[in-house]
Amino acid sequence: MTHRMTLLILQLAVILIMTRFFGWFASKKLRQPEVLGEMAAGMLIGPFLLGAVPIGLLEGPLFPLQAGEIPVSPELYGIAVLGSIVLLFISGLETDVKTFLKFSGKGSAVGLGGVILPLIIGSAAAVVLLPGVSSMTHPAALFLGVISTATSIGITARILSEKRSISSPEGVTVLSAAVLDDVLSIVLLAVAAGLAGAAGTADWGEIAAIAAKAFGFWIICSALGIILAPKITRGMKRFESLTMTASVSLGISLLLAGLAELSGLAMIIGAYITGLSFSQTDVGQEIHERMRGLHNFLVPVFFCVMGMMVDFTALAGIWQFGLIFAVLAMIGKFVGSAVPALLVGFNMRGAVRIGSGMLPRGEVTLIIASVGLASGAIGNDLFAVAIMTMLLASVAAPPLLMASLSGGKPGYTREIGREQADSVSIELSFPSERTAEFLLQEVLKAFRTEGFFVQQADHHSGLFTLRKEETAVSVHREGMTVAVHTRRDQEPFVRLLMVEELLKLKDFLTGLGAMKSPDMMGADLVMGMFALEQAGKESASRKQQTDKESEDDGNDQPSGEQNNSDSSG
């Protein structure tokens, strides 16, 4: 047992170090999401590559290959599962329920099309190209179909912000549709997970029963959560500890995740519902902030372990199917999103932008694949196919989206143009990055006060998207510049809000200016240090003098007593 725990500690140490470096390289040098770098780190150090090399001190490899579908140790996989629960809990906290419940027709059409067509194409591809899969209701076909549906909005949001298009009709539509995509993908995962234990092909009656259970669990728990979460947070405020509130909310997330698993559904369903419920409370943002440290520790472990599960030998025999499947999944996502965009009033250019923006895959795809692997619905070969699909889509989407946004021509018809005003950009430059970051945080606080839902595009960038009903704003800090992108009809409100924050910043700086200059304060501190040292020396000198006088008095006393005795005699 001691050896296994020591091995686990060493594994976590190597994972955390490698994911940090690889994630930084992917983000800063390759301009790709950190998750791709963290997965690449897992592939490199996992049991199918360097992790299998024996190390003399350990009397074996650092990541020994385990028997069964999961190639890593149960302890390490358990920590990865905990990371996936934290990830979906935070994703729920970042979901704006009001926006989700008030979708415009355009966002709903694009979101539904971006789920239905990829689901059909992904499942059909498995039936046509995979031996042993004879029906679209086969668990493997269902999982591959669900894997084709998920969307990662982080890459798209970053590009839209850089092109100042996040508040454009295409940008707002993609953001709203991506929320719907994630919710539907998670619910479909619940159905697929419920069918994973079926032997072979499930009949439509069984599918209907499991789908009803999944949707019932989702609707009932979501409704109860949205009703009870504010009451829970009000009760927790009596303890006057937001850290305690965040810990209890995470505990509820784990509890609901366990109940979902016991109900035959996936754990992440319960975690996402809990985050969704607490996102609507007045402490939702505070809970999110206090989960950041746990997220930064556990979530990279999850992505790295997902990379470790890629068996290159298994992929060697199925890479042709993987490449075909990845291309079909991307076509299904692109067409499924672009065609509804055309039908609701976008022109061809706008439809291409929306289809490209819906292409990237990310966290939800990985979680769906890991659940399928753990349940036995798919093997290591199809898991590797899912990873290939995610990587190819995430790499192909940015250049396609950038090309479609070039030229600056509108992507909507005249009718939509009358509904949606042109996008404008407001930029402010500051003398230092620290000043720019200070103003950014103050502006975000002001938007939250006005009822906006603030979401960071990814956890390591300075890009934030802000939504309130049909209004979308993006705020981005790049070095010493803070840029705000919004619609022209919202420009006066945004400018007024920023003026108020600048006046507050001016008052703050004026207060600092009324203080002593930093040089004078520094001189006072240094002089105080020397004065303290001098006072210490004087105190020591006085103590020595006192000790000496006491010693002299002690030496004189016996002599005096002797003289008195002689006189008496």
C-alpha cells in the first residue's frame, strides 16, 4: 500500500509539472487551448509511451500499464474522475440560465441543428464503417453520435473578440447556440450512458424509457436546484464564510453526481445540474472564484489522464475510420449549424461564420468519450478516434473562422441588419498592465451589478463575455489595453459605465497622491529600520551597564559585612 501511494504522489508530481509546461506552450506559442497541450503531455508520459520505461528506483515504470479498458491505476483514474466532476460543476456555474431559457429563434435553430445532424451522421458512420455495429441504437454508435455533438466555445470566443465580432449577429448566435449544444449533449450522454449496459442493440422501447428517465432526472433536479439553491446560500450566509458556502456547494455537487450514477446515468449530469442551480444565486460568482484553485489542480490531471488513454497501437488499425469519422463529424456540425442560419436570415457569409464557430471540440467531448470507455460501450480504439476528432476539429476551425471573418462584410440580410446594430469597439490604454488589470476587474464588477452574467472564455485568458437577455458584450485585456466590444445601440450605456469606473480610479489615485511620495515612505521605513537597530543596541548597552553595576554591588556587599563584624569585636 505504501508503495502504491508513493507511486501515486510521484505520478501527480510529474503530471502537474508536465501539464503546466505543455499547456503554456500550446497557449502562448501555438495559440491553441491549453487542454490540447495537457492532453499531449498525457500521451507522451502515459503507459503507451515514456511512462512504460522502467525506472530503477521504482523497480518498474512510473505509469505501469493496467489490465482492462482503463490503462492507468484506479487511484489515478479516480482523481481524474473527480477532476471531470469539478470541471462540469464549474461549467454549470458559468451557464447563464436566463439566456438559456430566453433563446432567440436564431440561436435555438442553430443549436438544435448543430446537435441533431451530427448525432445522426456520427451514429450512421459507425453502422456503415464499423464491423459488429448493426444499428444506430448500438451503444458504440450512440456514443460516437453524441461525441459528434459537443461544442467548445473558448476558441471561437477568443477569435471573435480579436476580430471585434463577438457582439455581431453571428457572434451572439454562436454564443447562445453553444450553450444549448452543451446542455443537449450532456442530456444525450445520460441516455447513452443508460444504454451502455445493454447487450448489443437496444430496442426503441428501452431507449424511450432511458431517455424519459434521463430527461426526468434532469428536469426534476434542475427545477429543485434552482428553487433550493438560493435558500441554501441564504442559510449558509449565517456562518459568514464564503469558503464554507463554496465547500458545501461542491459537496452537494458530489452527492448529486453519486445519485446520478446510482440512477444509471453519468456522474457529470449531477455535477452540471448543481453548478447550473448555484449559478443563479447572488454568491455564484464567489463560489466560482473559490473553485479556481481546485480547478487548476484537478482539471489538468483529468486532461492528462485522458491523453494517457490513447493507445497508439489500437489506433494503428483504425486510423482510416478515425480520419473519415472526424471529417464526417465536422461536416455534420458545420452543415447542421450553417443551414439553419441560412433559414433564419443570415447570408452565405454569415452561415459560414456560424458553422465555423460551432466546429471546435473540447472538454465535453473528452468527458463523453471517457464515460463511454469506462462503461465499456467503446474500446481504446474508438476512444482514440474521439481524441483524433477533437484535435482535428480544434485545429481546423480557427483558420476557417478567421478567413470567413476577413473583409469585414456583413454576414446577415437587411432584415437582421435592422434588428442588430453594428458592432463598435471601445479601447483604453494604460501606463502599466497592473493598472489595466485593476480597471478590468472593476468594470466586470460594475457589469455584474447591472445584472450581466460574466463568463471567462477560458481560465487562463483575459477575455470575458457578458450577457444580459439579448445583449452581449465582450471585454478583453491585451497587455496594457482594455477593449470593450458591444452593439452600437448599447454604446452610450457602456461608455457611461466605463466613465464611472474611471472616475473611481481617479479618486483612488488622488487618494494615493495625497499620501507621502513612495520615496519618502521608503526612506521612513529604512530610517525606522535603522532607528530600531540603534534602539536595540542602546537597550543592549543599558542592559550590560545594569548587569555590571549589579555585579559591583554584589562584590562590595560581603566586604562591608566583614568590617561591621570587626568593629563589633
